[in-house]
Amino acid sequence: MKLSDLHTWPICLNCLQMIVDGDDSGMSEKDAIDCRNGLASVAEDFVLVATDNEPSFSRDMCFCCSALAGDRVDVLLVPTREDQLG
């Protein structure tokens, strides 16, 4: 697999927190459910890997939970199956 085969997703800090340590203690129940559902929707096909980039503001929604504008960080989507590589 080449690095150029990987895609990134801009996600909110709540979803990043769920990826990194599974912690939803600072979220509302709705936000926690949205994050869990978003992560579950890609879990079968991809592993999400947090990058070390700094958060930046975006007007776009989170690719994971659909949260509206806010700080975003990029995560790498690493395919779990070879047939998913481009």
C-alpha cells in the first residue's frame, strides 16, 4: 500500500476523541450517538488513524457525525481489505 492510496476525512474534535480513546464523557447523548454511528459506518471497511495536524476551523460538516461548522482535524482512512485500494 502506498501513502497516495490513502484518503483523509476532516472530522470534529468529538469524533477524534472517540477514535483516540473511546471517551464520550464530555459529549451530549445525541453527539455521542452520532459519533458512534459514524464510526461504526466505516469500521468494517476502514481503520481511522489520527494524524498529528492542528485543528482548524471549517464551515463544512464533520464527515463522521455530520456536526456543523467547527474545528476539524484530518484522519487517514486505511482500507482493511486489499481490494479497496485504488
